[in-house]
Amino acid sequence: MWGQLLLNIFFIAALIAWVAELIWLYREANLEAKDPISLVSGAAVFFVLAAPVAIYRPDLVYRMSAFWERLLRLEQQQPSRQAPAARLICGGQVYPLTRDQTRIGNYRNNDIVLDHPTVSAYHVEITLRSDGRHEVVDRNTRNGTRVNGSLIRTAVLRDGDQLMLGAITLHYLRSTSVERAFQNGGLPISRRKAS
């Protein structure tokens, strides 16, 4: 039990010393007009020996920093495996759907403002459902809401759906393949029954 306690105390002291060394290296790099992030990222790997290695073997520290930089560049070049965020496209403008609820209308306090006389003050609300899909709800508008040409009160959106709020058309996109098709001449409109 005492051995474990001593080991924990030693580890915590080493961790504090390591953080103090990294802070000291950061400040020294700033004073010497060097890149502090590069120096700290290269030295951090040497744990408690970060400061001595940075002082006596700076070449080793900068090689390690270059390694991290190459690794970061490789990671940034990798295509994203994550699905693109859902978004609405209207007249070349892209509106990412990043919130759980997105209000659309012609009043300024909406999340997406469409300044057009056929769009109601609070025209629709788009909600992110627990299954990851978006649902659009018409807010009892005068000119109605259409999804792929069908008048709706509520509808679950699918990739490529066309929304019409009054006379304004928006496209709901999730995948890059649909976006490419949209850019290359359009999307087929499928009719679905109103909900």
C-alpha cells in the first residue's frame, strides 16, 4: 500500500515538473522569437526530460516536432469518413443544419431568414429527430410548405428533397453524391404522398 502511495506521489510530482518545463520552454521560445508550439510539441514526448533535451539536443526536439507536423498534414489530407452535415441550399447559399431545431421564416429572429413576401414570419421548423433524420413542420402558413411538390404539414426529410416555402425553393442535402448531381444539372423530383 505504501509503495502504491509513493508511486502515485512520484508520478504526480513528475507530471507537475513536466508541465512546468513545457511552460518554461514555451516562454523561452517566445523570448527567442522561435515557434513555441513547434518547440513544445517536439519536447513534450520526452516527459520529465523535456527541458534538458531541448537545451542539449535541440536538433532532436525539432526532428520530433517535424514528425508531428508531417503526421498532422497526413491526417488533414485524408478524406473525411464522417458524413457531411445536413444542409439546405437556396440560390447558391448554404445553410448548415447544426442545431437540434432550426426555424425558417422572414422575421429577423429566425435561424434562417428568407426575405420574400410568400414566406411567412415563422414558416417552418426543422427538427433533428432521435434517429438522426430531420423532420420539417409547417407552422400553419398561408402559402404552405411543399416537399417534392406535395403539400405537407409535417414530413421526414430525405437526402435530395426539395422544399418549397411559398415561392422559395430549398434543397435538403446530406451526401456529397447528391450535391455533385445537383451541381451537374439537377436532381430528379420524386413525388410522395402528403402526411
